[in-house]
Amino acid sequence: MSDSQRTFAFPRDAWAAEGDIESLARNLVDEENIDIIVIGRPVSLTGRETASTSEADELAARISFAVTIPVERIDERLTTVTASQQLRQSGFSGSEQRRRVDSAAACVILEAWLEAHQ
């Protein structure tokens, strides 16, 4: 999530990419007054697509079909590494890091998108 000026990214609990993701996305868009969704696109370090890329593309397509706002994709290479480093530097224990890393990586992804769109 970001602020209304699209300046800062804030963590939110991560969702499992299974079940009725379409309804979850629609409800979140309505409840939070969201006007764009940014989804990370996992590729290998060389930029090649992987099995995870296909899964993320399918998830983005499902969400895009379910909502009436834009769904944008952004390269998410090394975001989990960056998020883990940030959590470690913030003093979180190993188990807390593992519990929070997906939400923290989502913030890194959104921060990159926000920076690219200022």
C-alpha cells in the first residue's frame, strides 16, 4: 500500500496466491480505495522467465480480469534479498524475518514502482 501522494510504501500482510484471489482483490480495491495494483514479476538474474514468472503472470491476469483498475507488472529481481537485509538491519530475529519477508519484499517492489513513476 502507498500513501495518497504515491510517495511511501507501507507493508500489509501477504496473501496466499490461491483460492478466490479475484474476490479478495476486488474487496481490497473497494475497501482501500486503490487505483492501481502493482505486481512483481519474478525472473532469473539474467532476466529469463522461470516457472515462477508464469505463475505470477497468471495471477496478474486473474486479478486484472477481476478488477476495473490498472494492474501493472515490475521486475522483482533481488527484492527478497533487499527485504531480508532491511529486516535484519531493523533487528528482527530470523523467525520474524521469515514471517515478514514477503510483505517487506512487496514494499520494496512498490517503492521501485513509485520511484519509477514520480
